[in-house]
Amino acid sequence: MATAGDVGAQSRANYDEAKVGPYTLPDPLRTAEGREVTSAELWAKTRRPELLRLFETHVYGKTPKPEAPLPVVYEVVSENPDALGGKAVRREVTIRFGEGPDAPHIDLLVFLPKDASKDKPAAAFLGLNFDGNHSVSHDPDVRLPTSWMREGQGKAVVDHRATEGGRGGTADRWCVEKVVGRGYAVATACYNDIDPDFDDGFQNGVHPLFYRPGQTRPDADQWGSIGAWAWGLSRALDYLETTPEVDARRVAVLGHSRLGKTSLWAGAQDQRFAMVISNNSGEGGASLARRNFGETVADLNRNFPHWFCGNYKQYSDDVDGLPVDQHQLIALIAPRPVLVSSAEEDRWADPRGEFLAAQGADPVYRLLGTDGLLLSEWPAATEDSLSKGTIGYRHRPGKHDVTPSDWDAFLDFADVHLTPR
Ligand code: GCU
């Protein structure tokens, strides 16, 4: 498994603004046939589906339709009405795709505010985690994940399982007490439950559930791991729709880094997500592919060949040939609120490129009657940075990470945009 550090070292990444070079972004408001998109109707009926198809075919891959409907079973495996020192209700649910103990499954962990009820359902943040559900809080009773886990950063693929040692290890990245204290539910699952994050030719995880008879790996235009993780988020939302204490019409999907790329793709496809948060998602996420700064499409394809679809490989040396760019991914979320959050020292992710992509989505948000992005210039990084337009933007000092102050911004943004409908 490559890390930000070692993949960066192999790359010939450009970090010099003067060397970025000119580029022309594809117009989100012009159809492939050259027709200008001047109405919300034309956007919804023609341009949005066209862009979605282009992202499916060339970037993330299509989510296959199963031969027969996938059987889904929900099993509540634990419930604690007095979790987090009495501040929350904790529920663990296994979402199983098929019968029997070997059926692929997602273990979803949900923390609900104490007073959430059918009559007063809470809005929720839903996101995948890297290190297992037991890592996101210090709750001693959350079950250890059973799926394959990464063994720290930078280690080769080994069959590693989570241990007690990792409990609470990413609690600062999730801030569940704070989130629940602000009246929101938190739901999370480990991304490895859906597809373990290494290149095994798509033999494990959920991909094989969708193979045609005789098919052994996804076609060049079918989903990779990001597509599968995004699909898993939608399945978690299906479950939340059955949870009376959660208002499933007010669920924000969020993710950090590769999981920020995933939250954007999930939100672009599944319009039930009421809000999307991308944290430091970088190349293949919120930042512009054509802007030559930090990580490149070639880097992604070399280091993480399983994340995107096969067709994406052909753009490693031809980024201008991509029929889309990432501002159009953000535009696919319109008119729903989206927050793009960048970190100043995260140059590999190209914070300015993330801002410019948010700006590039603005005409679509305006066409659909929202205020769009309320910034005309890339703002300096400040700890309390948050522009609260329907396209929100944050630029904070510091490294590639999710920090408690990021959560303050996510919550402030949600307080503005995730209000009861
Ligand atoms: C690497 C990768 C990035 C990715 C990040 C992460 O740095 O190059 O594209 O966002 O890992 O997910 O941690």
C-alpha cells in the first residue's frame, strides 16, 4: 500500500504555480452536441444524465445492475441506550448481502442523539472509515471489524485483522461526542467491508456479487473500488431510511481523502444524499485533473489501479482528452449543498485546484437558483475558514487530515443547509 509520502516521492509532481500551464475546462452547461444549457429542465433531463454517464464510463465506472435483485438483510447486533457516557444511543447493524455467515456484509455503527425519536428524527452524517468502527470512538463495546485491514501506512498487503490496540485511534477524526451534542447522528462503516483497499483483481469485496456468469473482473467501463465504496454508502442510506430516529432526507455524506473522492461520487449519483462533504479529496476528487499541480491522473492509475475504472487508465498521459473534469462532478451534486474542504499543507491534493473546481461548478448551482460559491478569490488559510454558500469552501492551515476544527465547520455548514424540509 502506497502512502501519501511514498507515492509523492515516485511522482514528478509539479508544485510550482508558474509551471501549471494553460488548460481549458469542459463546459458543464454545454451538451456534448454543443447545445447551451439555459434551463433547469434541460440540465435535469439532458445534461446531468449525460455528465453522469461520462463519469461512469471514463472515471469511476458503472455500477452494474445485478442479474437478480440482491437480497439484503438487516440485523441489529447491539444497542446501548447509554453510550458515550449517557450522551448517545449506540446501535450496530449488519447489512448482509445474501444469507449465511459468508455473505458479504457491511457493519454499520450508528450513534444517535439521546433525544432523537420518530417524532423528532435527527439529521445525520454518514461516512466510511479507514480503520474500523472501533477506531472512531473510545466506546469499549463497539465490535472489532472482521474485514481485512491495512497494516498501518506504507505496508505491503498482508492479511491483517484489527485489534483492541486500534480502539479510539481515530476518535479525533470523528468527534462523535461533539457531533451528537450538536443534535446530529453519526453513521459509519469501514470501507474494507465493501471492498478491501488493495488491488486483488476484484476477487474479494462486493464486485463478484455483480459478475455475469463467466465474468471474472469488471469491464473497462465498470466500477472499481471507489464505485463500490460509493455503492456501499447508498446501501447504508437505505438502512437509515428504515431508522425512525434518523431523518433520511437530511443525511450528509462525507469522506476524507480517497473517501472524499468516494463521498463526491456517492453524492453525485444518489440524489437522496441531502449534502456532500469532501475533505482533502484531491486528485480524482474535488481537484481539477487538468491543472498540473500535485498528484496527477497518472499517479492515481499507477499507485491505485483498483480505485477507478479501466478506461481511466487511458488518460494517464492525456489528461486533456478526458471528456470531463472534476468541477463537473461537483456540479452533479447541484442544487444540493456541497462543502469542499482543503488543507493548506496538503499540496499533493492541490488545495487551489479544489477551490477552482468548486468555482467551476458555480454556473450550474446558479442556473438551478442557488447562491452557489460566495467567493471570487481563493481565500487564505485560516482556522475558522468557512464560506457558507450552497457551494461551501474551507481552507484551513495544516496537514492532510480531519481535525476537530474541520468538524466545527462541517457542523456549522450543516446547521445552515441541513434544516428540516
Ligand atoms: C494517497 C493518494 C491520494 C489519496 C490519499 C488518501 O495520497 O495519492 O489520492 O487521497 O492517498 O486517500 O489517503
